[in-house]
Amino acid sequence: MPSENELSEEAARLHSRLSALGWPMETCRLYAPLTLEINRLKKEKNAVILAHSYQTPDIIYGVADFTGDSYGLSLQAKKTSANTIIFSGVRFMAETAKILNPDKRVYVPSLEAGCSLADAISAKDLRELKRKHPGAPVVCYVNTSAEVKAESDVCCTSANAAKIIKSFPEKEIIFVPDEFMAKNLERETGKKLISWSARCVVHQDFDRGKIQAVKERFPGIKVLAHSECPPAVAQAADMVGGTTDMERYVKGSDAPSFMLVTECGLSDRLRSENSGKEFVGMCSLCPYMKKNSLSQILELLQKPAKEKEITIPASVAAKAKKALDRMFELS
Ligand code: 13P
Ligand code: SF4
């Protein structure tokens, strides 16, 4: 049992990060026993917690060892010395960590943490697309299953997609599965991308009209859109890119205010880490990312459920790893 002193210190630590997001001390005090226990078990079991920026702030500031985008977290997964990885993100991210660490145990807190993009295309679909476009190199977005990665020449994330696509001499390239991202990348790279009809349930619904209204109301505001947004939204933004591109832009910009056209978790993170900068609301919650919770993370550390452990057949993992290794080489 933690002492009264330990609980007060933990509550103060949480409050120092979460007060900017409106969390009162009383709430931090309620969470303190849970975060203390998770952090204690993490050490005891030699586990690391990787959290995507779209996770809730109690996970990010309470228990995560590393927070970032899917590319940054895959690099962390590659170099961790922990025996166990708890990937507080969605399933395809945990699968990526497992492919890079076949000998470690990798878990995802919620069985419902899927992704509308990853769930929209199967390896069979991709094989059919390849048959229709022989000779076209295949680039898959990291938001895909291990089986789809295994059918691809190279994987990419929002942080390196344009660079990887441009590295191919071919004019025509298969890029799956996000159709909006493919359109945005066609504009950026000048390549013809053969894609799939999949969309991110969060980013597909952002509206160009709202961006224009906000720009009129807040002079000098910078609008940053994730590359999964519809092309009309991307074209109205000052910057289009991945989660880390947006983070970097905000840190390096003198603009007085920002609108992040993406999942709310990133706006929360940047609001908490960039005091003095104003963030104008235009975000939406990812129903999959938000399925993870501190209590599920605690359960994984206390008594890991077999079905939450990521397993990938060795033959699939070996092929998928080639696509990931090529991404690291080209990034
Ligand atoms: P990032 O690669 O920018 O982390 O994005 C992953 C994702 O799922 C965006 O919706
Ligand atoms: Fe998938 Fe969109 Fe959620 Fe990202 S935000 S995990 S792309 S559904």
C-alpha cells in the first residue's frame, strides 16, 4: 500500500502535467493509487508502456514511458530492452511492435482497439490489386494488418510516406489503403497512386468550411491537418502531415494560435506541452484509440489475458518485417 506521502507526491506529479487540461487536484488524487501501482508493476515485470499521442492524458502523463506517433513508437519498440511491451494504441501498432520483437511479449490493452483503415483491406484484396497492376511497387500505410504488410514492398507512416513514395523511379505505385491520403500524396509527390477505398473514421469528416470560418475569426492562426483528411481540407490548411510533423511545427512556430485538424488527443498533448500558445478546437475522438484505459493496463500487468497478447505466424511476420526494415532504411 502506498503511504499518504507517496500518494500526495504522485497526485502533485499528475497535476503538474494535467492541470493545463483542466484536471483538478482532487481528480489527480483519485488516479494516483492506480498510476503508482501500474508504475510499480511495470518495473517489477520489466515492461515498457508505449502510448500513441491519441491516448487519454491519464495514460500519457500517468504511466507511459514513451509517447509519440506510429513511426516514433515503432523506433522505440525496436530498441527497447524490456521483456514485455504494452502498446497503448491500436492493434496494428502493437502488431508492428511484435514483428520487430518476435521474442518479446506484446499486448494491447483493449480487444476493441482496431482501426477503420487497417480493417478495410485484407491480404487477399491486396493480392488482387497487385494482379491488376503488375509491376507497380507496393507501399502500404502502417495502418494495415501484418498480413497486408507481408504482401507489400515497403511500409510507410504519415511521417515518411512522401519520401518513401518519391524514392521509387516508377510513376505508378500501389498505395493502400487510405484513399484521401493517396490523393494528398499524389499532389505532394507527382506520382500516380493506385489506392483502395478506405478512410479514417476520424479524419474523413473534417470540413473545409469550418477551417475558413476559423481563419476569418482568428487572424494569424495556423491550421495543421493530418494527411488522412479529405483533399479539400488538406488544401485549406497551412501544413499537412503526420502527428510528429504537427508537433514540430507548433514547437517551432511563433504563431499566436493553432487549429489542429486531427484527433483530440494530439490537441490535448500539445496544449499541455506548449504553454502560452492557444489551441482552437477542431478535433474528433478516435473510437478505437479511446477504448484503452488505465484499468485495462493494470489488468495486463497483474494477470495478462491470453487473447490480448499479439501473435503473428512466423512466415507472415518475416515477410512483414522486410517491408518495415525497408521503411527504416528509406526514412
Ligand atoms: P501517426 O502515424 O501520425 O501517428 O497516425 C496514426 C494514425 O492512426 C492517425 O490517425
Ligand atoms: Fe485508425 Fe483513424 Fe483511429 Fe488513426 S484515428 S487509429 S487512422 S481510425
